Amino acid sequence: MSAATLEAQLVARARAAEGAEREAACRQIYETLRRRVFGLCLRMCGERTLAEDAMQNAFLAAFRGLRTFRGQSQLSTWIYRVAIREALALRTRRPPAAELTEAETIPSNAAPVDAQVAARQQARAVQAAFQTLSADHQAVLSLFAVEGLEHKQIAEVLGIPEGTVWYRLHEARKALRERASL
């Protein structure tokens, strides 16, 4: 079953249900999307606590508005849009206090120590450079490079023309390369 089909079934189930059934359907939506939404929020906020708050706010807003969801896009696309809005709102109210920890940025592997040190340094440089990008560039880059969305889907999430997505992605990559010295 495709992700779009699963999401459509979950939305239909959550809309039709009441009480415990609706709660179970919402829980399944949450479990299906939470890792991706949290990752997006973490990249947008730069701080775990803010990202958790943004993710919670996004899911609460989405569940409250589920009955009005028109289905013109996938549920995940809609929730991404809500999550970005929540992350930006929290980030403007409280700027990030700390960088991501190594455990959050560097996957563990069995590479030699020198390679691990180099990888950590590069990851820190990329993370620091990413945090200096504009919110528009962070959103486009996160949705494309990390979430794997296509340009058309990113345009839907952000509510911008597809050509703007191409342009912002190009500019974000260019700025990231320059700032991270890649």
C-alpha cells in the first residue's frame, strides 16, 4: 500500500470515528509521521526542546483541523506545512540556545578515528551553516534533501510556485556550500 493511500485511509477513519476510535486513528497518524515531522522541526528550530514543542503543536493543530482537511494534498504534506509554521513561530519567540549534540548529528559507525573526527567536523560545519540560512532556505533544503519530497510537493507544503522552490533550493545549496566550506 502506498503512503498516500495509507494516509487517505487514516484521514477517513479519523474523520468518521468518535471517541476512542478517533483517538486510535489520530495515534496511528502520529506514529506514522512523527519521526519525519520531528526531524523537520529539529532542523528548523536547531534545538531539541523547541522541536518537540513545534511537533506537538503541529499535530494538535492538525488533529483539530482534520475534519476541515480538504485532501487536495497528502496529509503528510499538510502536516509539514503546519509543522514549519509552528517551528518558525517558536523559533522567532525563543532563539535556539544550543547546537545539536554530536549524537543528533553524527551517525555512529565503525570508521577509523580520523575519519570520524573529520566527519564530525564537517557535520558541525554543515549544521552551523544550515542555521545561518534563512527560514525559507532551511525549509526548502530540509524538505528536499532530508525528507525526499519532490519540487511539486515542496511547493504544496510551502504554498509557493514550483519555480520558486527550484530557485530557493539552488540558492540554499550555494549558500550552504559557501558557509560550510564544502
